[in-house]
Amino acid sequence: MARVIFSGIQPTGRKHLGNYIGAIMQYVAGQERGEPAIYCIVDLHATTVAYDPAQLRERVHDTTAILLAAGLEPERCILFRQGDVAEHSELCWLLTSVTALGELNRMHQFRDKSAAQRELVSAGLLLYPVLQAADVLAYRAHEVPVGEDQREHLELMRNIAERFNTRFGAGTLVIPEHRIPEVGARVRDLQEPERKMSTTGGSEQGTVYLLDEPDAIRRKFKRAVTDSDDPPVLRRGDDKPGVTNLIDILASVRVVSPQSVEQELASARGYGDLKLAVGDAVVEALAPLQERYRALRPDQQGLEDVLAAGADKARAIAAETLADVRAAMGVGRDRRANGRVRGWV
Ligand code: TRP
């Protein structure tokens, strides 16, 4: 059976190594398997917190160029901007009818983000997970590769789809599955390995940005926090978050197992060797990405052309789902009477 893969990525902030290993590398791999693999830059989600309209398009271009530089190929996947496909907004509204207010209120991300807002806590922030459900359900996607932090949103999305099917028609929507990468699902901050690497709240020194200069990358790894085991113990373990993080990062960018990295490190003299090895490996992995990014990013028209072509492909799929959803809900003109699309009567 064809497996539709769908994921969404925020156009906010600078992308870091956690985004790369936890999401972007999975996206690139998904191109091989997805039938199709669909990747959406979620500018509508970005409007749920305070933002600058002029900057939003710039950030969408940044993210588009990063994804293309990382290896997404517009011929082999569908890459588009959420705000270019109106079906997302419409399906979001339709799905509110099968979403419980209590569920939305309990979402941890809503609680955290609303507490962090200085002025307006928008209704959009509350509805954020419904729009996310619409993103995925519009394409009847089977797999959703996202990080551990999206577990709650995925559960809610499954509830929404199940409730829709029960209320309006079995089999209308596909119940999607969460797909969390095993390694690298939680890349951690290099300075505070107890917390994940993140754009908000992380330390500059502990966060490796994809567009950091090679020297800066090596420096950040050289200064990474490990632990005070003496003699140094080069293995993974719950009691060793810093060392575990470095081993996992090294394994991820080399696309090998953490076990094989542990074996290789058996002859290392100390944490310094590990830090040098992972710094070099990350610089090497990111060099071609950085070079392609520099070539792609200035060509705004080229980026817009890629997004426009992706939106056309996305719209064609989403429009079919929306026609079924509207019909099942009894909303709007019935275009499907007698199995045919009818004109105005
Ligand atoms: N909320 C996701 C995040 O912050 C982004 C997202 C939006 C998404 N729509 C999606 C992820 C649909 C997966 C599927 O990372």
C-alpha cells in the first residue's frame, strides 16, 4: 500500500543541529519511501504568536533554501508553503466541530506558549493543534515524522480523525502514525545536556546552527559539557547525558549506529578526542549543505517557483479530501450528487 508521509516545519528562527538530525535528515530519507513525501513550511502556524509580517516571508525563504540544500528534491517530494493552500485553513475550521475544547486547553505546548506571551494570547494559539491536524489529514497521510515534543499533538490529531470518521463517515480520514527517529530524536544542548537543543531558551554556545562557520562549530563542540568521571568513561548512559549526546550526534551525522561509535572510541584517550571527532564530523556533514545554501538563498524567485509548483501538487490532493469532508458533513453545495460534479443549479 502506498505510504503517504507528511511533516510540517516552522519557518521561524535559525535551524540548528537538533532540527537537522531530528527532522530534516528524516525528510530527505522519506523521499525514497513516501508515495508521496509531503513537506510543508507552516507560515500559518507562525502567526499564532507575535511576529513581523515582512520577516515571515524571509524566514520561509530561509527554510526553503535550507531544505533544498539538505537534499530535498522538488521532483521527488512535494515541498510547499502552508499559506499557499487554502484547504488547510478550511479543514481546520471543519475539524473544530470534532475537537474538544478541554483537549486543547490541556495541551502542554499551549500552556507553555500562552504563559510566555506578553500581550495577546491569541485564539490561534489554542487552535494550533487543530490546524496541525488539518495539515496531515488533508493528505490522508499515514506517517508523520516529527520529534518527541509533538507526541501530544499527534495523539490529538488521531483522536480528531477517529471522531470525524465515527461522526461523519467511516474511512473518510486516515488515522496517521507518529514516527520518531530512534537516534537523534533528542539532540541536547551542548552546554546543558539535560535539555534539548532548541531555538528558544537554549544557550548560544550550546546550540549548533546549520549555518555556523566551521570554526564556530568546532569551538562549540570543544567546549561541550561532558562529565567529571575520572578516568573518562566513553560510553552512553542515562547518567552521562553530555557524553551520550556527543556519541549520538556523531553516529547520526555519520549514519552509523551509536554502538559502532562506542567501539571506535574504545581506544580514545579522553573526552577531548570525542569532542574533536564529533566537531569534525559535523563540519564535514554540513559543508555541502552550507555551500548549496549560499547558492540557493539569493535566488528568491527560484525559491518562490519551487514553492508554487509544490503548492499546485499539494492543492490537487487536498482538494479531493476537502470535497469528501464537505460532502460527509453536509456543508456547502453538494457537488457530488449522482457521483458527478454538478454546476450551480
Ligand atoms: N508543530 C510542528 C512543530 O512545531 C510543526 C507542524 C505543523 C507539523 N504542522 C505539522 C508537524 C504537521 C507535523 C505535521 O514542529
